[in-house]
Amino acid sequence: MHTPPKTPLKVLRWFCTDERLEEIEGDLFEAYQDWRETKTKPGANWLYWWTVIRSFRLYLMKKRTHTPSMFSLMTKHFVKTAWRELSKHKSVAIINLFGLSLGMACCLLMGIYIYEQTQFDSFFEDKEQVYRLEGTNTSIESGNTWSIHPGIAETLAENIPEVIDYCKVNRFEREFLLLTESSRQFFREKTVIADPNFFSFFPFEIIYGNPQALSDKNSLVVSERFAEKLGGIEKSIGKKLIIEYDNSSFTIAAVMKNPPLNSSIQFDIAQPLDIDYGISSQGYSPAVTFLKTTKGTDVKALEKKIQPTILANSDNNVLEGKNYELFAWNDLRFRKEVLDGVINVTDKNVIVLFTIVGALILILSISNYVNLTASRALQKGSESGMRKVLGAGRSSFMLQYIIESLLSCLLALPFALLLLQMAIPYFESVIGRGLIFEFWSAPSFYLACLAGTFFIALVGGLYPSLLVANFKYSDFLKGKLTASQKGKWFKNGLIIFQFVITVTLITCAITVRSQLKHIQNETLSFHPDQVLVLDRIITKDFDAIKKEFSNIASVQAFSLTSSPPGGDSRFMTARSQTLDIPIIIHRVDEHYFDLLDLKLLSGNNFDPIVAEKHASDVIINESMARHITSTNPLQVENPLDHEYDFQWKTKGKIIGIVEDFQMESAHNKVEPMVFSYEAFKGYTGAWTLLKVNTSNTPAALKQIEETWYKVYPNKQLKYQFLSSRFEQLYTEETKLAKTFNAFTVSAAIISLLGLLGLIGFIVESRTQEIGIRKVMGADATQVISIFVKQVYILVGIGCLIGIPISVYLGNLWLQNYALRVKTPYLAITIITLLIFIVTGLTVSLRARKAANLNPIHTLRNE
């Protein structure tokens, strides 16, 4: 008798049902005996294994029963009860879900924005070694500047071992003209003007054409998107573009990849930097200078070497009395103190503000959820009491409420993602660009969503479970939970906290809006919506365009200037030895002050005939007049009657004083300024100001455009109203106003919904009291007033805390402006009253139903 192998027999006994096991095992034993007689032992064993494997049939397998663990049973039970609770109390569930989804959407949006900020220039591998060189004049308190002598970089690279490379870059909005036999095309593109090593210093890639294109001073490199405007990548190579500024011609020699969206430098055309000034040159065109250092360089030690190295290799007295600092590449995006035009700067304060406000909205929604959940938990006192009597411990209650919280959060998550998608277009309009991070296709985004959801669920379920677990048996069974004072301070504190946040956001939004309106309109003495600014051009034929514009009925006035209001002004500065301050000089014609409706406080306007003979005579503003009068540098009786060296070393007479007016941002106070006469004859550059009758603006603009191209067929007309120029100065303020508006609405909705849900629980817990009061003669109005009074106390405390906080924060923010509005106390008062009115209506609507109940139904069980 042969013994079959044991292992397949064990497998058979493991899966085969007991009713058939003996029969199958016997048949296999007999078959094995026969196989051993006719086959080898390995062959018989193999057949035995194969027969066991073939016996795997569903009808032969054991019916296995699984006994679930106590934890899984409890979890399943709590999921069912949580779902029943949501289904039973639909109004509370909707309030919870909407509040949570709104808070989660705000938090997700802020998280995406903050993540994007950390990913800027992530493709730039050597950025930790790159620094921008900034200079400052030690004799003048003017702050740092990017205006560096172009010969410095080469000198430092040759004499300081730590400096291994450098690149000089400038960036401008440049106008290009493409002429063909049948047409002309105008382009205004962001253009970098850089050293030949630009594409090796920075990680931008040339994909077609000559990789050394910037070594040829007549070549250009264009981006893929610009090449598409010209007909495609291959067709763009060899085309000639004319720069309108000086009519110079360049040939497209290469095409590069579009700069990544997360690049701090955005441009579409690269032009060679044609600067041949040595370090000893007295006159020079400044350039933004970037240095690449060796790894691990001590930056502070390197800074100390810079000025001695410059002085040791140059006899240029222009570079004396200066100091230099190095600023890391990662810091440049947030360095608003020095705007070099190359780096796109982001206000770090805006990022911090977005983060704080987004977090506050999330906290607000969580506190709202916790408050409603805790109140509901206290109403389920009998159920909790029975569970506690039967032995339920703190961990059981904690598991129950965390599961309920998790279910609510998981249901809120899809709605949060939907709200996020709806909010993205608005948010992109606020930040002025599209979002870079493709979060919908990123697994990390969904992992972050789930992790955040579990965290919120844990926080939301923790307090209600601890609150219920800390009650005594007698409190549960006697129904004293809803009347208990335990946790009442926390519940009321959450309501107060919600209204503190809401009131603070509303008041701050009012302050920001008031300041924005003030600086855009009320600080201007002229009418910016009637003044059209034509971009600066260089020509010798201004008289022709002036004559043509005078024939347009809608053009009421015409003026030429080097300095239009609203920023981007081309003005000169000079150091006055007499006045001992830098002098800001604006070139204007005789129509400038009249067109802007500026009032001359004393003296006369420029007379062209007289001004040509006395070119040094000037008109000054009030600030300059006050400076001269207060300092009286000549120590004379009437300081304004004497001559001063306003323009370099040439002395001039003050022929008039014009009222102070805002030339630039309201962040800066009106500085002492000088206006000198310029006839703008010969080959020169100027901005054109037109005062336009805006009764039919489209027709007026069409006439202006036709006239322009009649006189200047090869010069593109670019214009904007003065109001638009000033609006561009306050983009950060506009972002701030839009942000506060959105978050304020979100906070108000969450607070009112939370209040609506909470007052429902309060009413339900006091139904017997309401019945007794009605039996004693109280009417519905008196009953409603009880609840309104209770809520008004909490809202009032929230306002008393929130308003001082917001006023303080508002005043702190307003200190950034030289021209600022006073704290809008009247608007704050009106909004506070409106909050009380809306809160009262919300409470009244919810309490009215309970107040109209028949007391027989509420007291029949007493």
C-alpha cells in the first residue's frame, strides 16, 4: 500500500466541505494506488496534485462564516445612525454641509495659491547661487536701486573668485513694426535686452534657429507664441522687425520655448544688450546685474569686497560714495522696495492676508459645525443616557461623533470642489493671472483634500463627544442636558467668535473700499476720465499732429509733456547745490496746466516767446515753495523771488507756483517738483495729452485714431484714459478689495446659517417654557423678543470686540499711504445696525413657528 503526499491532502481538507470530503478522499486514495502501479512515484504524485487542484468547485467548498469584531459592528452601527440623523434633520444637515463646503472651498483655494507661490522658478536649478546686485548712494537717503553701472559685473567676475558668472538684463514693453508689401503689423511685447549668455545663465531653451543669436547685435530671439503670430516657428525665422523707438531693424534668428508660467521673468522677445561702457566710463546706461556665485559663498563677506574691488580697478569718480548689496534670487519676487522691471514682483503681505483670511473662514465653518453638532448631541440626552447606563465609555462616544463628523465632511467635500471650480474664474481675476498649478490632474491634490477632510472631521467630532461623555448618569436620565450650563460658555463663545470674524472682515472691507475710492477720485484735482494719454513717441513733427487734432470737435485741449500723471513718468532728476535736495524736473508745454485744470497760486504760466529766451525759468509746486521758504538757503527776505540752480548748475527764476497735485501713487506724498518749459521741436520724444468730450467717446476715439495714422502711418497708436493709468497704480488695493468682498460674503453666510441652525436648537429646548409663557398670557411677539434679546447680547459682544480690532487693523494698513481717508465710522455704524437687523430677522423667522404653537401640545406630557 502506497501513502499519498500529505500537502495536497491538507489542501483538500482545508477547502472541501465535510459532507463530500470522505468520499473524495477515498476515491483519490484508490486512484493513487493504481497510479503507483502503472507510473513512477513523481508521476503519481503529480497526478494526485492535479486532481486536488481540479477539485476546486464552488459546490465542494466549505461555507465559511465570519464573526465581525466589536469595533466593526460599532462602526457600522454608528454610520447607520449618522445617516439616519442627517436624513431626519434635513435643515440642520443642509446648514452643516453648506457651511463646511464653503469653508473647505476657501481653504482649498488658498492652499492652491500658496502652493503655487512655493513653486515659482522651481525649474531654475542654480537659483540658490544667483543674486541681484543693488547699489545705493551713501550721501543721499534714497534707498537701494537696481541702476548699476554695466562695467561693474565684468570687473567683479575678473577679480573676485567667488563670482563665477554674470548677466546684465533689462526688460521693457517694446513696440515692434512688421512691414510687408501689402500690410503693416504692430506688436507690443515684453522684451528682455540681455547679454549673449542669457540663455546659458537662465534656464530658457532655444528650440529652433541659431542658439547663439544674442551674440549678433542685429538678431532677435522670439517665443513660440510670438512666432505663431508671424505664421509659425519656421516662417518667423528671417523676418525683420522695426523698433518704433528709434527705427532700428532686427532679424529673427531663433525661437525659444515659452517661458514657464511659474517663471519670475516673463517675456516674448530677447534682444542683444548693446552696452560697451567700461567701468571707467563717466556716462552709462544702467542695467540690472545678476551674479552667479560659487556654492556655499559667504554673501556678507562677498559684499564687503565689492566696493574696494570697484575702486581699485576704476578711476571713475561717479562710482565713489556708493555701497552695494546682494539679494538672493528667491527674495527678489517679494522685494517691492526695488522694482527692476525684470522680475515680476508679488506682494508678500497679500499672500499672508489671503492665508489668514482663508484660515479664518475655515475656522468659522468648523466652529459653526461644532456648535450645531454639540447642541444636537445635548438634545439626544435620553439615547446617550441609555448607552452610558449599558456601559458605553468615552471612546464609544468619541467614535460615534467622529464618524458622524466624517460622514458630514465627506458629503461636503464634493460640494466644496464644485464651489472651488465656480470660484476659480473670480479668483484669477483678482490675482490678475491664471492659476499655474493643474490641481485637477494632480493626485497630491486629492490626497490633500482627503487628509484635510479627516482632520476637520476629527476636530469637529472631538468636542461634542467630550461634552456628552462628561455628563453624569442622572443628568442624562432626568433630561437635564439641554438646560445644563455645562459647555454653555463655549457654545456662546463660538457664536461671539463667529461674529467677531464677520464684523472684522466687513469693517476692513469698508475701510479698503473707502481708501480705494479716495485715492482714485478724491485725491485728484483734475478729471482723469476726460483726459486721454497717448503713449510716448519720438518724432520731429509734433506740429502736424497738433494741427490735425485741433480740427476734431471732440478734442478740447492738447498738450505735450515728458511726464503724464499716473505713473510711468519720464522725468529728470538733478542735484541742487543750493537747495541740497534731488530736484524732480518735468518738461511741459504752455497748455499742460490748463488742460489738467491746475490752479496757479501765484505768478504766471509759461509764455512760449518769453520761455525760449529764458530757458532756465521754472514753475514750482507748493511743496517746493514750502521747502524753499522753510529752509531759506540764501538767507534772504523773500526766498521765492531769487534764482536757484534747479536744472543742473544753471540758475533759474521762479515765474509761478502751481497747486500740489497727485502725479504718482497715493502711497507717496507729493514731492517738491519743478516744471520747465519745452517746445518739443526737433527730433524729440513726448507724451500727448488730449482733453476729450466724452459725450460720444467711441466716435471721438475713432476720429483720433484715423487722424493719428494719417500723420504717423508707421507708428502704432496706444492710448488710455488718465483714470485707467491711476487705476493701474492700485492693483494691489483692488485685489484686496475684491478679496475682502468675497470672504466677507462667505463669512456672513456661514455666520447667519449657523445662527439659524442654533436658534432652532434653542427653541426646541425651550418649548415647555414657551408653552408656560403663552398660558400666562404672553403673545408671539413677546416670545420672539426673548430669543432676539438672547442673540443680540452675543452679537453685541462680537461687535464690541470686532470693531476695535478692525479699526486698529485698518489704521495700521492706512499708514502705508501718504494720502489716506479717515476711518469711516459712519459706514461702520450703518453696517453694524444692518448686522443687528439681519440677525433679528433671522432669529425671528426661526422662532416664529415655535411661538405660534398651541401650548396644549407642548405641555400635555408635563
